[in-house]
Amino acid sequence: MKGYTRMAKLANIAKLSTRITILSHLIIPFVVVPSSASFSDNNGGLLFRSDNNNNLREFDYFVLALQWPPTYCSNTLNCCKSNGCCRRSGPPRQFTIHGLWSNYNDGSWPSCCSDTDFDEKQISTLRKALDENWPTLTCGSIPTCHGHNGSFYAHEWEKHGTCSASVTPDEYNYFLTTLNLYFKYNVTDVLSEAGYTPSNSEKYPLGGVITSIENAFHTSPLIVCSGDAIQEIRLCFYKDFKTRDCVVTNGVENNDGSSESSCPKYVSLPAYVSPGQRTGITLSHVETQ
């Protein structure tokens, strides 16, 4: 009888173990990323943290932030080799990438979702395309998530890229996906074809700029200005990268400190002016990315 009881207990333990194993397989896809992903924590899990205390929340949509270099570079005083504003030919004459950010529908966002440092080697084959289309527009190092300073790419990956792990599961995938979106949704060409070209004398209706992008991409963008100068254009996407309208959070700051109500009714798309010829373009404070 004792032997029978012992066998019954072992059988129950085996059944419980089987249930636990099945349950763990059901949970893993939601909380554990592939072992090859460089951003996993020590237990292979994904840690979500948010500036707005949205712990353990999956993000809702992507923001592709595109910056207009002549506006950013108008206040450049110091040059260095890494600063795209300091190229002999001047800064890029097309919108360049600021970042691909994961956001929540309520206007908040996750950030710094992993404890793993950025690894430059993982994007070595993309560096030429990144330097051309996602240049750093400042000198010096930039704060990252782990209490030290690093490159522009380290900042973007650690702060934003790690939080979209369910869609872009490693550094290479994150940067390649962002480049592909940038090439597919060419804002510079759309504006040029609509007659909105760089000028230090022309002012364009903000509504016209927005409409030209809506007609081309079937999405309502967000426009960020410094004074009357367009500083950024942001496009929004569902997690399958189909376009969607950007969330308007009136009176609420974006995740770089800027406000969506920062543009007047008529805006400029300034051409680059060299340091010796500048006249009164003053940048508002925007997070160094």
C-alpha cells in the first residue's frame, strides 16, 4: 500500500511538471526574446521601463522621426570629424533620420528597456548607409541608458531600439528596418514635388506641407518647428509597418521634449547658411539624439 501511495504521488508530481512545462511554452513568446538577441537581460527576459511608469507594457506604434539638417545645423559653433553639419559640402540637403521610436497611444513611451550595452560591431556593414542617412549632427558623446556617454547610434539603440524588441529583435534588425522605412517614405522628394523646396526667403503653408505628405503616404504626420523653421517631420506606423495617423497629444511634450504645437501657420524649410552668414535662426531645445 505504501508503494502504491508513493507511486501515486510521483504520478501527480509528473502531471504537475507537465502542466508547468506547457504553461512555460505558452508564456515564453511574450516575455523572452531569442537567445541571439543582444539586448536580453541576464535571464533572457525583456525588461520594459518607461519614463511615465508604464511598466511591462508592450508598445503600440512606431514613430519615424526625420530631421531637417539645415535647421539643426544653424547653431553649430564647433566642428569635428563626426559632425554631419561640418562636411565640406555642408550638411545633408535631405531629411535625415533622427530615430525610430516605440510609443504608446496615450502619449507616453517606453525607454531603456535592456541592460545590455550597444555593440558597434553589430552594425558595421551598415555604417556607410548610416553615416549618410542617419548622421550625427553634433560633436562629443551623448548620454546613453547605463550611466555613461556613447555615440548617437548607441543612444538611439539603448533608449529606443531596445523597447521594440518584439518587432526588431536586435541591433542590426533595428537599424536596417529604420533605413528601409526611410528609403520607402522619402519625405524630401514628396515635399520637393509639391513645390516645397529649401529657401531662406519663402514661407509655406503648414497645412499644405501636411496635405502633401498625407496624399503621398496616407498618414497624418507630426511637424516640429524651431521658430518658423521645420525641424522635424514624424511619420507613424503600426507594428506591421503599415502607416497610421500620429497621435496628437495637445499640451503634452513628445519623447524628445518638443511640442506638437510648435509650428506657426506658415513655415520655412531653410537652406543651409554658413556660420559667417547666419541671421537669427535660433533652435529651441531639443534632446540631443
